[in-house]
Amino acid sequence: MTEPIMRVEHLYKIFSLQNTRSKEKEAYEALQKDTPLEEVSKHYQVMVALNDITLNIEEGKVLVIIGLSGSGKSTLVRCLNLLHIPTAGKVLYKGTNILDYSPSQMQEFRRTKVAMVFQNFGLMSHRNVLQNAAYGLEVRGVERGQREKQAAAMLEMVGLKGWENKSIRSLSGGMKQRVGIARALTNNPDILIMDEAFSALDPLVRNDLQLELLRIQEKMQKTIVFITHDINEAFKLGDTVAILRDGKLIQMASPEEMLAKPADEYVKRFINTVDTTKVLTVRSITEVPGALVREGSGAALAVKVMGVNGVSSAYVLDEHMHYKGIVTLDSALAVLNGAKSYDEALITTVPCIKNPETLITDIVKISANTGFPLPVVDKDGLFLGIVTKAAVLTSLQK
Ligand SMILES: Nc1ncnc2c1ncn2[C@@H]1O[C@H](COP(=O)(O)OP(=O)(O)OP(=O)(O)O)[C@@H](O)[C@H]1O
Ligand SMILES: [Mg+2]
């Protein structure tokens, strides 16, 4: 595995409610001695916002951080660029602890390696769109022609070509956030941090921007750390989803893994809020396979049908359209060579989905673990079609 671009190790952030940094440290020491959290919070008058977080941020991937309000999401990402100084632990960028950076190294890191996109856009209303997008480069002293060229390219990337000279006030919320993204990208950072960046937008605009972000990610291969409350958004955008509760990392997994194996009840409850109108059933992704053969029509025909359709397996039905099994090209050829009987060649062990109204989320695991598209039949056993692994995964991305 390649080295993660960032990694946090045993990260703690404890806020002293009286703003005394010594209390932070004392509370941390007490936690190390296994003093119960409640006791520590009360005795030292602190809020333990991050409690021993260790995680990797993989280069070129989207990591989504999700959790209830107050679970520590913003605190975690603010530790990534040291807007918050962790109470304890390491924040590694390409293997170096950024807590050891000199002030000038830190400034360089903040200006060129990470960029943030905020929920409230954080744009300057007295500047036009182009000047906002070019702001980061201006701060870095890049000359005007160069910075405006880069900013214009990024505005085009987010779909705002032609809007360069418009005032910020004239833009809708969705467009303002496009400017926010362009401004962050203009610095060409390695890592884009987006804290609830789409949460204030209405659902349709939000949907557009989610797709836009995926498109940008595909093109630019940025590392993105994206915070949200919304599990639908998390599953749509995340290569990996990390779920926080009370400052602890409860589970970090791909959406598929998290659906198949939620770590505990908290994760399950989150997953259960996946919008059921958007959770599709198997029927909606069932397709008719190209290679269908009738039982008894023989191996030679099966080979031919597979050849015509360019596939290496065929679905076998009886004369009443009941599903019987699968023959592969290899096994059909073995029948032709006399090495196997037709019955021996028929694979009947592939799991069959017996109810087309089954939720796709319930077959993710079976689909992943089966070497063939899964056959689907109705309650009377009539063959309806097949469900491919690609269709299952694509439906989860929507
Ligand atoms: N500067 C601070 N001083 C004291 N407590 C703080 C400070 N910042 C955050 N906290 C507390 O730390 C905990 C985690 O806060 P954080 O903002 O990271 O949560 P969050 O998951 O981002 O929540 P939200 O979804 O509401 O944005 C909360 O209990 C919060 O009240
Ligand atoms: Mg927050």
C-alpha cells in the first residue's frame, strides 16, 4: 500500500472551558490513566472533542467524515491544518509531523498544501468573482496576469466561465459555493477540506454540486476530506467513510463495507437514515442477460450464444422460463469434448434472488462474493433477469 498523504495518530483535542491550556494537559494525563471520561470532564472542566483518533488519509481519494452534531468533525479537520493545536498526538503530512514545523514551514503548508471550503462560503463581497478566486495566489504574491489566468481556469472547471466579472452579491448560493471551490483549487492544494460545504444549499443545487465535485475529483485527482451530517451524501461521495461519535472514531470503511457490516448500533442507526426512496430495489437494476439458453438445447448452442454475445457464461431456463443454472464457456466446451455430461456442466450453486423487491443494500455482499451476475426470479420462480456487480455498485453511488 502507498503511504497515506496525511495520517493522524492518537490525536486528542481537549477544550478547557476556562481557556486554560494547563487543564487540557492535565485532563489528557488523567485520561491516559484510565480515569472515566465523565469524571475527567467534570473535574477539569473540559470538553474532550477528539479522543484518541488514528486514521489515514489516502492520496487522491475522498474521505468523508460523518457524525452527529458535536461529535468532533470540525475539530478533527481543524487539527489537520493546525487551526486547532491538538492537545496530544501527531498530525503527519507525508510522514512528517506538522506540529514540528517552523512557523514559516507552517505558513507554507497552509498556503499551498491544504485549502478549506466552508459552509458559509467565506467570500469577499466587495470583490468580483475572479478576484475572489485569485485571492490565495494574491496573498502568495503571484503577479496579476498569472493569478487571474489560473483563477479563470478554475472558474471554468466549476462551470462559471463568463461570470468572472460579476459581483458576489449577484450569485445564488450554489454559484457562491462554486466560487468557494474554485478559490480553493486555484492554490492547487494537495488536500481540499470541505466542512459541511453543501449543507446550506437546497437539495437540487446540492445534488448538482455533488456531481460537480465528483467530476472535478476525477479530473484533478485531489485528496478530499469532506464533512457532512448526511449519510446519503457520505455514501455518494466517499471512497471511505469515517464515522465519529463523542470524539471517537467508531468505524472507517468503504460505503459497501459499512452497509454490509456496520460496527455497532450507532452506525446502524445512521445507515437506517439512508433515504429509503433512494434505496433502490433489485428489480430496478435487473437486466436481461444476452446469453440465455433453453435447457436441453445442448452445449453447442450454448457455446454459440455465448460467442455471439461476447460473454463467457449463459443462463439456462426450462421451457416454462424457470431458472435452472449457469453454464460457462469452459464447461460447455468440456461437454462438447465429451469430458462432462450436460448435467455436470450446469452450475446450480449461484445464489438466486427470489424476490425482486429485495433492497439492493441487502445483496451487496452476496454480489461481491459471487463470481457471476446474480439471477433474479419472481415468487413463482419465473426468470426476470440478472443483476451485475457493476449495477449494484453504480446504484450505491447515486
Ligand atoms: N473552541 C471551543 N471551545 C470549547 N468547546 C468547543 C470548541 N470548539 C468545539 N467545542 C466542542 O467540541 C465538541 C466537538 O465540536 P465540533 O465543532 O468539532 O463538532 P462537529 O461534529 O463539527 O459538530 P457540528 O455538526 O455541529 O458542526 C462539541 O461539544 C463542541 O461544543
Ligand atoms: Mg462542525
